[in-house]
Amino acid sequence: MIRLVVGSFLVISHIYYAELAPTENYPYSEALASNYMLYWKYNDTHITFETHVQAHGFTGFGISVNGSMFPGDVIIGYVSHHNVHLNDYHTTAHAPPTMDSSQDWTLISSKENHDSTVLKFSRALNTHDSDDIPIHAGVTHVIWAYTTTDPKSPTELIYHAANRGSKDIKLIAKGTVPVGK
Ligand code: HEM
């Protein structure tokens, strides 16, 4: 009997604490922080990202000209009461990003479990929007941030405090995509 109870507890706790697996087998992945995983894939024209963040606030992800918060091209997404919000913004200061008038990201899916938020979204490598930064072959300055609580709305964003960073990543391997397309 005790063995049965302990066994059930282990099974239940394993299910409860199981991490959310990526929605597909991505060719590329990178840990941006110990609790922030990035997966991606691309073709000649588009790139798809999937972010796994161990927090229940907003997920911020984007690219910047020099690795700083600005000038940058970012998405901010969050899941609140089963509604997902994912919007295209640009950064011009150490201040809340401005929402782009042209929304160029497509939300593919989202998920939240007991402690994590997963967002999957895609975009053209070059959107031809002056508020966006084209993604070329070679090293890209990726920036990320997250919060532990949801903002009130996509235009009432909250400060990430220490939960932010940047990483230089070869998102697109050289030679696989025509640069400047
Ligand atoms: C309400 C929204 C935001 C506010 C008020 C804000 C504010 C700030 C401030 C004051 C700093 C400098 C102090 C510090 O290092 O913490 C900073 C840095 C930083 N932020 Fe944000 N931020 C916001 C959103 C974002 C988003 C969405 C991203 C990424 C997608 C981001 C990425 C960064 C990064 C990488 C840094 C460190 C590099 C740097 O100093 O430029 N921030 N932010």
C-alpha cells in the first residue's frame, strides 16, 4: 500500500513538473538564460521562433543593432486568462517599446503550464518595414527580457528589472539564405 501511494506520488509529481516540450523538432536552439530557451528554424523567406520562459509574465524577444535594448525590433507576448497577446514593437530608449504601426509577426501557438510560457511566432526575414530590422545570414544581436507578472495591456508594459540580456547568435547560417533578399 505504501509503495502504491509513493509510486502514485512520483508519477503525479513527474507529470506536474514535466517541462513543456518544444512543439516540433527544431534544427536550432540556444539557452538565452537558465530559464529562457529559444528554438528556431528558417527557410529562404521566413523565420519561426519558439520561446520557453519559466515565468508567467511577458516574454520579450527581438534583435538589436548593437546588443543594447535600443535601437531594437522586439516582440512582447503574454498569456492572460487563456488569451494570448503578441505584438510587434521597436525600442528607441530604455523605456517601454513603441508598438509598430505595421504588425509583421504571425502568432502560431501559445501555451502556459504551472510555471512556464511558450510562444511560437514567425516573420519574413525582411519585412520592408522601417520599424523592423531585417534578419541576415551571420551573427545577429538577440535581446531578451521577461517579467514575472502580466502587464495590464499590450500598451501598459512593465519593467523587466534584472530579467534581461543579449546574446550574439548565428540565427542564419551563412550561405543558406541570399543576404539582402
Ligand atoms: C516596459 C518595458 C521596458 C522598460 C521600461 C525597459 C527599461 C529598461 C531600462 C531602464 C534598462 C537599463 C537598466 C537595466 O539594465 O535594467 C533596460 C535595459 C535592457 N533592456 Fe529593457 N525595458 C523594457 C522592455 C524591454 C524588452 C521588451 C526587451 C527585450 C526584448 C528589453 C531588453 C533590455 C536589455 C537587453 C537591456 C540591457 C542592455 C541595455 O542596457 O541596453 N527591454 N531596459
